Amino acid sequence: MEVSADISLPAPDAAEREQAKQRLYVLFQAAGWSAWLLMEAIFTFAFPEPPDERRDVTTNLSIVIMFMTVGLLLTHLLRPFMRRWKWKQLGWRQLVPRMVATSVVMALIWVGFITGWVHGVLGEKWSMHVAPVVIVVMDTCFISIVFFGWLCLYFFYHVFDRLNRSEIERFQLMTSVKEAELRALKSQVNPHFIFNSLNSLRALIDENPGRARRAVTQLANLLRYSLQSGQLETVPFEDELEVVNDYLALEQVRHEERLRLRLDIGTDTLSLPIPPMLLQTLVENAVKYGISPRADGGEISIVARNEGGALRIQVSNPGEIKASEKAGSTGVGLHNAAERLRLIFGEKATLRLRSDKPALVVAEAVIPLPVHP
Amino acid sequence: MRALLVDDERLARSELRRLLSEFPEIEIVGEASQTKQAREQMAALKPELLFLDVQMPGETGIDFLAALEPPVPHVIFTTAYDEFAVKGFELNALDYLLKPVDPARLAAAVNRLPGLSQSTLAKPGPAGRLESADKVFVREGEKCWFVEVSQIRLLESEGNYTRVHFADAQPQLFRSLNAMEERLDPKFFFRANRRQIINIAWIASIEPWFSSGLLVHLKGGTKVELSRRQAQDFRDRMSL
């Protein structure tokens, strides 16, 4: 399981995005006004006007095409203006009155054109039944509503587009933050330990060549694991345990009889997943605060249990929890481990430091069963 | 030269011992695995050279040194990986060795020890006085200095601490001015007033001051006022 998430989407190319939007606009305009044309046609045929006022087909068609063309042109010309006035950035309180006003103005222009065409150019007579003023006002109202509808669609699209985009951006940001956090929290083997081990090893070459050879292998295992596990989100507990054993063997080279061990590992825990270097961090901490400061050292115990799929690990060392002690030095390793645990396994995973008995510190990690095993 | 090895790891000490066997001029008089033990050994064995691990249980080598009653012996720090301490040393050209120790680096460090050729090593003077060639270890924040007593121009009281002026630094020493006065050689150091002790060797000029006092200019630009009584003492001392 790679940490580098495939879920992060590549940022869409801005130019490509603009083109796609342009295509969508053309499609909408064409489809919208064609639908209008179709509706006009259906209405004309379904509800024919009285015979004395019926126009011939060519006149009717020319009027409807004029209708459509003027509508298309007006809305299309409005677009650059709305861009220039930056209407997309307005709140709806400012936008709605502008939309209403624009609709009415455009409707007036439209009605002007149509009236000019029908009664001016084509020379059609005004209706006998209704006063011309009423017709103009009613037409204006009706057409205003059409334009208002057009504007609503236009802005709805932009609102959704923006929501969508910010959602994607936030998602991308979240994943990248999570990745960065994980990378930063990945603990590595303490360099101080590495060089001290190498130093002890050098002394060991003369003193106990067999032990020195073994120590070289153990150090190599630990370093390899520390370098490779950086790419993994979880490893089987067994793998981690093996490396912790190598680490402890090396610490025993350094601390000799000062470091005593007690391991109690349930066999059903070995295949459970664990973030790499988690147990290592707990044990390193136990050595740092429980063994190093003590002239006669002490015992470190590691207990692991499978509790219905959840892995419970307890690492204990002699000592006291010093909450007031320079918070910087005490908690960083453990704090990072806890954060890492939370990022991978969610809120159910816990890492706590407690003291059940006097002079005994227990670091306890509970790692829940992963949702997707 | 009598050396004491201080490191919490037995193997580290034995490795250093093995490396030092190449240098007949270095005699290892003792080993300590903790700073407490090291303090006892310092008092009992009076070593002239200290190989001091920086990272030790409980107390760092630097803490240990800062708490040590001056004069401090020659010190060569050993450290496995300690970015900050190493940076602090480099600034002040103190010697340190990185573990595992490179024999060539060790040879260079040993050859640099000044005492080896002159054999005028820091031995406590009469009544525990600090000689002018003795060194005081001062630490402030991450910076550390080994200051030769003769390089100190001025010591200023700051409550229970003393600010030590030398070269272009003035770190604080965790000792009172009175405690320092007892350790300093009156031939060189003069109590100018309640707050200040000056090094006579660093006086640039003296001018008469109000009500029969004196104003002393030190090399480096510091001015120190002497009241009438202290001015009288000073004149008596200088006319000797």
C-alpha cells in the first residue's frame, strides 16, 4: 500500500478548462434556443390563431427565426459585459436586482426589434381586439421572464462550477497536507544511536569478533528497515518486532548488563498491521528515559495482545512520567508516533503514556483492525 | 600528561583507551562512567586532560564542565552525533572528536594540546588561586568558551552571577563576583567597586575623576569608575 495517494487529482489545465466551458456554453445556447423554436412551432400548429389573423408559413417562420436570432444575439452580447462588470463575483443580493433590470432592458430591445420587423418591415396590421400598448407591455413581461430564466441558468452553472472547483481544491490540499504530515512524522533511527553503535562495534571487533559480526548484520537490518519502511503505511507486526529485536541487541551491546528484556508476544498478533517504526519509537523512548539515565539500568518489557483484531502493545520501563519536564525533549517522539497513528488508523487508534505502579512507565498503543484488510 | 576518560559506555572507553595506547605521552589515570564519578575522580586524581563524552545519562558533558570549579583541565570532547554542541565548539575552536574516532583526528587533537611542550600545566596555585594561564569554562546558550584568565578584562556582578568580559564576548558565569574575587590573583585583578573587578593588565589609560576618584579606560573601550577610597587603594597598589 503506497502512501503517495492516487486520490490526488492533477490540477486541470486552465486553458483546457476554458475551452470545455466555451463548448458547453455554445451547446447550451444552441439547445436552449432550438427548444424555444420547437415550442413556438408546436404552439402555432396546436393552437392556430383565428383565420382572419393567420399568417402564411413563410412570414411566420421569418418571425420565429427573427425571435430566436435576436434572443441569441442579445444574450451572447451580454456575456462580455457581465464579465467586464464582474457579476460572477457578486453576492445574490446585488446580483438579483441587476438580473431583473437587465432582463427588462433586453426584453424592451427585443420587443422593439420584433415590433419593427412585424409591423414595420412586414407591414402587418395591429390586432383589432387588443390595444397595441397592452400587447407591447405583455410581450415585454413575457420576454423578460425568458431572459431572467436564461440569466438564472447562466449563474447557477457558475455557482456550481465554483463549488465543485473549490471542493476539488480543498480535497487536493487535504491529501497533500496529510502526505506531508506523514512524511514528516515518519521517524527514523536516531543518528546518535547509529554512531554510538558503530563506535561500540569498533571496540567489539577486538574484544568479541563473533558478536561484532552479528552486530554489523543487526545494524544493517535496522538501517535497511528504517530506510525502506519510509515508503510503507503499515507493515506486519512480525516484521517490526524482528527489527526491534535487532535494535535491542545493539542497545545491549552498548549498555551491556544495564539493559534487561522481557518479551511477551501473543502469536496471534504477528500478522496484524502496524505503522512501521511505531514499536521501535516506543522501545527507543523506553531505553532513552528508562535505561540511559539509570546507572544500574533496568528492565524493558514488551507485551503484545490481539484483542478481537485490535493490536494492543505495552512497552514499560522504569521511571516516572515527568509532565512538567521540558516538554520539548520528552514528548516529541511519542507525539509524532501518536499523530502518525491517528493519520493512518483514524481516531480509534490510541497511544498513551501512563504510570500504573510507582517508578514504572507504560507506553500503550492500541491499533484497531483496519477497515480494508 | 595525566588523562581521565569520561564516557557512559564501557566499550567506548575501551576503544578510546586502545586508540590512546599509540600515544605514550598520554597516561590514562582513570575512567568514569557517570559525571558524579567523574567529579570524584577529578578531585582525587587531578587529571590534566579530560576526554569527555557530550551525551551522558543525567547530565551532559557540557553541564558537567560548566559546574566544574575552575581551573578546568584541557578538554577534548567526544560525541557521536550532536549537531548543536559541535556547532558551539567550532565557533570557539574547542577540540572535539566524533565517534567512532578517526586515529588521525585524535593525533591532531593530542598534538594541539599546548601543555605537552611547555609542561606548564594547570596546577592549582597557592590557596586555590587561578594562575593567568589557567582556563575557565563558560557557557551561554549553545556557545561555549575556554577562557584563559589573562584574557579576562572585566568581571561584573549580576546578582548571583558574574558577567565575564573577554575578546568580543561577555557571557555569564554561574558564580558570584565575591566567589570569583577569592580565586583571582590580586596581582592582576583589582576590585574597582562593588560591582566590578578589572584586570590591571588590560588598563589603557587612567584619568582623574570627580571627588578624588579615578576613571579607568580598559583596552576595548570599557570605562570603569573608582570611588575615592578605591582610588586610594589603587594608587597604593600601583606605587608599590
